[in-house]
Amino acid sequence: MSAGRPIRAFRIGNFKAFADTQRIPLKPITLIFGPNSAGKSSFIHSLALAHEAQFGRDKPSLNGSGRRLDVHHTAVGGSAIDLGGFRQYVHRGQAHRRVEWGAELDVAAIEGRLAQLLAPVRSVTISIALGIALDQYDRPVPGAEPRVESIEIGGDGAELMRMSRRRTDGQGGTLRLDRLASDHAVFRQVLKAIVESATTSEEMRPEDFEGANAAIADLLPELQVRVDPFFPAAVELPKADGGELSPVSMLFPVSKGNRKDDIAQAVRFYLPRTLNDLIKGLAEMLANELKRLQYLGPLRSFPPRHLAFAEHEDANWYAGGGYAWDVVRRDDAVREAVNGWLGSGKLKTPYKLVVRSLVASDQLKEPLASGLDSIEDDDEAMFIGSVDKHGLIMEYFPIRDDARPFFRDVEDSAEKLVKVVDSSDIDRIRELVLFDQRTNTVVTHRDVGIGISQVLPVLVMAYGSQEKLLAMEQPEIHLHPALQAELGDVFIEAALGERGNTFILETHSEHLILRIMRRMRETYLKKETGLPPVTPEDVSVLYVEPDGARSIVREMPLNELGELVKSWPGGFFEEGLREQFGDA
């Protein structure tokens, strides 16, 4: 995993199609394959759940807690993701189960105080269990809402600490520490640092750990962990003034005759503050990573003919890709990148996105009788345009070479050309159109095949995002196989180039993965492609398949030549051979 991408994997259990906890490795490009209804989208939906739980809008609640966990629609997923509430997204609707959501972080990508605390380990995991209060028959208590039941933190596969809800704690957002692995290398280092920096003792002796462990055992029942709203927010010591711990510095004297008790006193004072730094730091890092999530669903918006007058910011503004049209209308750099893809010689796509402006006719000046050529040397003529026969609306364009084709029909028609002498006072509306370079015709997305409108949000997410976590369902939808393959290069450039995005792609496209595998082989053979190099460390291929009433995730590793190390389960992607040779 490269620097700047701390998440190594996610862990999902008892959520939708997944029963047993599945480890889902995350790399700059993660491809998820599998048959229909196998549960491929469950992983992406779990990210939407966590995002909504942490960042979603407040929702009405009977008791003011759990308001973001009984999730139906999510802000990031729009109408494309309907989780149906806890009783629906818990596996098989069995409300007595606990949904698990977790992440595995690469310590090498962590900085500052948190990196110092976790230095003895290479990876750290945080797992959050969601449940609902049950009665004596393991049925949900009437009126109960889902809540965080427990949180576990581990290092290199071993438990560091566990916190859970007590039955007496009700629906509140507070957990109690159950266990702390004081003999783990992380806490051994923490205790050593406390003694050597916060006491008059110059070293931590082996026998000192016995006294420190006893102090920890006495301290744990008093500590509480506040959860707000989904991730742990702080460690609190209720008996301390103010509840939340402050970073006070004190030097504890250690006497020869009372060494054990003196060290225990220092540990009792400093350990809660260290735990607060550790737990809060992990939560903040995970929240920052989750905040980068952006989702594109399989059913993209098909905007109205005139984009300049389209309604904005509806529930599917992002999930449906409607925002993409506004981005290319306003952002010249993204529009240029999209045009570069559409105009590639390999694609043979004749269309180019062009912005033109609309103004009221009463803002026009000086009709031009002599046509375009007469204004090429006119410094005052900043824009030219055409007025329709009603004189109501005028389309005008900057004087650029790529604008000239718009005026071929105008010059041959009865419409008149005009110039705008002073453009500073004009109220302009920027309209996005497609220019068909084969026929020199201006068209809209409504006049061309559906594929262009469906791929544009994919391109905008790739070219217009920086260091984002981009989850897409079926990016290849409505595209010719050749264009599906070309998307592989788009994702490579946007993930491994300067943009540094991370892609989670739920797909059925064999052409897409074949292009990525080809680029890996070319990297290994040191063939120049104009793209960033691609290695097995950059691509995660996953296969989701049903296994009885549940689904499991299989990792399909690639070697340096871009070849699968093992065959697709169940003959996946062998349909072509069966059709060709008639194998029933």
C-alpha cells in the first residue's frame, strides 16, 4: 500500500449478503466481480452505512440516540442505495445478530503521536459491532433502536483492547473498557514511556510491569469510552473533574521503598490520557478516510436537453452523476481531460464537449454585415454570436478557432452576426453542448447514444477528483467493449498518477480487467505506455460468490505478468468458450 492510503482492508460481517466476517483488501484499484445477486454491492453499501452513521443528517429518534444507525436512504447513495433500516440490512433480517464493520490500517501511513504509540506493530484494526436491545427471548425490545454494542482494537492480529455496552447503560452513547492487553508490545512501550518520562525513575524494570498491570486492572472499570456518533470520540474518567481528560503534565517521584505504588500512581494518571490519544486518533483517521467516499450508482441521471436550466442538488445529484454535467460545464480542466478521452484516435468518438453562452438580445451591439473574417483584427470585438429570427435569444462564443465551426450555418443563413463590444456587463448563462466533428453539427447529449451520457460521470469522477475514495457500480454500463477496455487506462491514470484516487469498482466487464492485466504485463516488461506503472500491489481483484444462504469474498491475486494465480471460481468468464464450442 502506497503512502497516503492508510486503509489496507475493510471487514464486514452479518451485513446483507455477508454472514461470517469477510476481509476485503483495498488497493488503489479494487475490482469486484461475481454473478448477479451474489452480493457484490453489499461491500459498497456497507461503506454508505458507515458514512451515513458518522456524517449523516440527524434523524428523529424516540430517545435521542441511535439516530443514524437505523439507516434507509443515505446521503452519499441517494435513491440508489436503500438499506431498509437495521432489521433489513442485518444478515437475513435476523435482528439478534450483530453487524460488524471494521477497517485495517497500515501503520506506515500514520503520522504524529498516533504513529509513535503504534510503532511496535505494522497494522492496526478497529471493529465496530452494531446491535439492538433484546428481551429474554432474543427478540428486539419494542421501540429499541440499533446502537454501537462493542468496539475492538487490535494490532498485528492480536487484541489490544475491547470495550462494550453494559446492560445498565441503556441507549446512551457510552461503552466501558472490558480488556486491555497490558502485555502487548504496544502497551509495554506505553508503560515504559510513562515511567521514564513522567517519573523520577530513569528506567522501567521488569518487576515494575507487575505493579503497572495491577494499576490497570483497578483503573479499567472506571474508564468510559464515548461514541459520537459511530466512531469512538473520547476516553472519559467520570471521577475526574470535567469528565474528559486534559493533557496535564506532572512528574511523579518514585521512592526506593514505595516504588511499586509510586509507579502505579503515575500509570493511573497518564494511561487514560494515552488511551484517549490512541482511541481518538484512530477514530479521527478512519473518519477522515471515510469522508473521502463518493459513490456513483448503476442508474445514472439523464439530464434535460438544456443543461444550463437543469435543476440542481437533488437527492441523486452525486449518486446519479448529475453533478458531473455541471462540473464539465464549469471546469475547463476537467472538460479538457474528458475531451481528450472522447477524442482519442483509438476510440473514434466524434464528439467534443463545448461551452457556449446564452445572453438576452438587448445586450447585443453592432450587427456585422461582413461576417467573421472582418472581426479577426478587431480588438474590441470580444465575442460574436447569432440572433434568431425573433431577436430574443443570442448564442455567443469567444473568438477562438474551436468556436468557428458553430458559425458555418449562421453565415449561410438569414440570421445575422453581431459583436459585443463590452462583455464585462453581460449576464451570461453557460450552456454545455456536444460538437459532432464529423458533420460540424452542434448537438446535445439527448441527440446521441446513451453511452456518452452514462460514461461521462465516470470520467468526471476520475478526472475531477483528488485523493478520493471512489465507489462505482458498473462503470462500463452501456459502453462498447472497446470503450470498456479504455476505461482501464482511465482508472490507472487517476489512481496511480498525480490524482491519487482509490477506486472500488463493482463490475461485470472482462474487457476492463483484461486492459489492467495487460498494463501490468507491460510494466513488468518495461514497455512504454505513457501511463503510471502497475504492479500487483496496486490492484485487488475480488470475486463474490454465494455459499448457501450467505456470500463469501475470494481474493484473486495477480502476478507481475498480470496473470491470475488461480482460476476463476465456477468457470466465471468462460461463457464465450461455451457459446463458441457448444458446451452445454
